[in-house]
Amino acid sequence: MDDKNPLAFARQPIVDSQGCIKAYEILERGALASAETRTARALLFSLVDHPGIVPEGMPRFINVPPAVLLEPLPPAEGPVVLEVLEDAVPSPALAEALAAQRAQGYALALDDYALAPEWTPYFHQFSYVKLEVPRLRLQQNWSLPTLPPGTQWVGEKVETAATLRVLEAQGVALFQGYFFAFPELTRPEPQPQWSSTVLQLLGALERPEVDFRALARIAGADPTLTVRLLRAASAVAYGPPVRSLTLPDAIARLGLGALKRWLQLMLLADAGTFSEVKLRWALERACLAAALGPREGFRTDEAYLLGLLSSADALFNRPLAAVLAGLPLEIDAILAAREGEGPGGALLATVARLQENAPLHPEEQAAYGAGCAEADALYQVLKAKGPPR
């Protein structure tokens, strides 16, 4: 990662008194940004870009400022705990927003609680209440209020064995802090995002009649967006697992509401740009594959995705298998095609030959012209400065 894109993330374990890890908190450690932007980055990084940062089935805690709670977030696969930050004001409006997030499948934690009595009537909304230990006076007569069934205390910022013993005596069973572990820093590989594409999609979603194929055409111009939407659509929250999805299928599976919410998060988490030369080359490769695919027995959408994703290692500067991991696709078939195997390998070989300016066979001329024209059109979508009028 270069200095122009200094995003970094950390995970800090939440443990029991024996040090056994029960969950992780995901912490955004990038350049100075708003709380909303940090939350969007952490959600996308942890849930879509790098879900393996937390072992499967283990809860991940993510800080969420009050503004992000106002609209239900898209449902995510696996246990995710939204931490309500200390600047939230307990109120009926907040309780309604919390109930909406719970309906989306999220658990909730109250962060930085320091015995403020105004929060007590809202304890039933939370699965966890995190005690901000440095603000508590851990004296002999010190006691905690009673939690409702199903809610657990978490002692955070625990730095000494003496603090641990005091908390245990009060019935606290989960802990987080330097006494157990420092946050583990990780710098993600570049995950570029073209905000103009997201704006195009958000604009298209406001039209009276929405065409999933038109949405897929816009989204398909952006390799990062393609990968993220395919990963998001693979979550069981949107239905039973599917072995192979096209981009229109993925958008239809998400539904317009969830699609809009994911796009809003992506717009907040904008993280840079691709090399324009690489991007133009990848789009041409995808569009040529789509134009030539039907004569090789491929559906147009299927061929486009094969062409685009087969060049993803060059775009993301990561091994192809790592970029494709977690996508609801026949990953082995894409990797085999890149090695020249099977019908996919033959199709990609033809595309590569055409991109090298080799002489065209008569039957390839129309497909080549159509593919290049489509690539030009998609590239202009990416370079647009705002939503379509």
C-alpha cells in the first residue's frame, strides 16, 4: 500500500477470563476521516473485502455512529455486533433505529458505558454492554446495575490483573484491553473504488422503472464493484447459497433496497483509483469475451464476467485466487481458463490474440468492433462525474 492510500485496519480480541478468544473488534486505523466514513470502511473491509479477518462463526464488533443507525444496514452473513458509540443520545427515536438494525440480523453493543442511568431503560436492546473501565471508580462498594437476560457485560480497556479481578467479582465475564492483547494491525491490499460508478447506480435506482440488466451494465464497468456485489450477494441473508451467479442475478438477489444501502457504504468508503491503462485493457478484455462468447457456447453475461475476472490479478496486484476467493462462482473454472484449459481457455486465448492486434478472421470482425465500442462506452461511464440525468 502506498502513502497516498494509508488505509489500515486492526482487530482486537474480546476474551474470557482465561484468555480464550470469543470475538474480535474491527478497528479502522486509516487517514483522518469522519466517524461515518470509518464505519463504512470497517464494514466493507470486514464483511465484503476481507471476511476472513475473523474466523468463521465468531462475532465481529464494529463501531457505528448514530448517523449510520438511521437507515437499516444491508444484512450481513455471520454474527456482526454494531457498537453504538458514546455520542449517541438515548431516546425513542434511537430505540426505533436500534430495533430496525436488530430486524436486519445485527446484534448490538452499547459502547463506553460508565454507569449513566439514562441508558438503563434501553438495556434490553443490547446483547452486550461495554464498560469503559478508566471512567469507573473501582472501589470496594462499587456495583453494577442488573442486566436483562441475554445481555452480557464486556470490560474494555482492561490493563491490569487487579482490574480484571475486580470486574470478575462483579460478574463480568468478557474482557478487552492491553492486559490480554494489543490490536493486530493489517494493511489491506488496494481495493480501488470509482465513486462515479456508484453515483451512476444510485442515480439509476431513482428512476421510476429499474432494469436489473441496465444496473449490471453500469456496475460491470467497475471491477471492484463487481467483486464486492458478488461477495455481498453470496450471503445467506439473501437466500440459499448459489454456486454460480452472473452480475444481473447478483443484483436481483440483493434487491433494490439492499443494493442501495451497500452502494451508500461504498460511496463513503471510496479508496482510490486503478491505473487507467490497466482498467481500459481489462474492460476491453471483458467486452471482447462477451462479444465472442456466444459462438463458443457461453452466455454473454457469463463470458463478460470470465473476461473481467480473469484479469483481476493485474488490477488488484494480488494473486488471482486471492481476489476470487469467496465469490459465488466456479472459481476453479476461471483459474483453469486463465491457464488455457477448456472452452474458457480457448475464449481467453482468442481475446488475447485480438488485443495483440493480430489479423482478424472475417467472423471475428463484427464481434471485435462491437466489443471495442462497448468497452469505450463502459469506460465513459467510469469517467463520468455524476449520476445520469
